[in-house]
Amino acid sequence: MGCEEDARIAFSNPMASWDVLSSGWRHLSSKFVNERTIYISPSDVVYKIDSWSQQNWNEHHASIELSKLHLDGWEIPPTELYKVEMESVLAMPFIEGVTAAVYYGIDPISPYSMEMEERLYNRSEVERFFDLDDLHAENIIVRPDGTHVIIDLGL
């Protein structure tokens, strides 16, 4: 999944302030300065750059273990972990679809969003099955065929 050269390109260009964006790379998100920044390569591989924590390492190893489990209609994407200058870069495929928030019309900041998620896709059952702590409608992509893909494995 992905390649070390692209992991280095993503790592060496923090916070989307770079010329590489004009060559087909896309900036997906940044949580906080120097924490986790996410890019999509021209070959549709998502690269998550993690600084100051073990989040990418944890997510990669969770992906390996959780992909062995099977829950109808749910999927865990494969990942690859690269080390670049003592930091971790997690690669995973870009998943076509929309977030569960968009798919189900859930407002993620609504005080009722967790209740809606429970009714619409049994959030707590899925959390328990995969032993996740941070499952919510923004961490799930629903593919056009209806498959739910968990893209952030908060543990």
C-alpha cells in the first residue's frame, strides 16, 4: 500500500504549504499544528503524518488485527506504516463514498448525533465488535454499494 517515496514527499511538506499540491496531491485535513496531517497522493493513497504520538503505529497494528474480524456490511481498510525521519507515516487506500454523517444526514455537532448513529447503524454494537473508542459518523465512509468502511481506528 503506497510507497516510501510518496510517504517521504507527504512528510516533507507539512500543513499543505507546498508546490506538490499542484502535481496531483490533495490536502485532506490537519488536526493541530505538528500533530496529524492527511494527504491524498495522485495514485489515491491516503498518507497520515503523525507527530508527537503513536497514533499511526496503533492504527496500523489495529488494522492488521481488526481486518481478521468479519461483520456484515463493515470493512477495515489495509494499511502500511512507513518511518520517515523518526516519525510515522500511515498509508491506506482512498475510499470512494461519503461519510456516514452525509449518508445518513447526521449533524456531527448535534447533541443527538450519537443517538441517531445508534438507531441508523448500531454504533455501540460496531464499537464493541471492533473494540473501538472513537467511532462516529465522520470516521466512517459509506461506499456506493452500502459497505461501511472505518477510516480512523481510534482505540
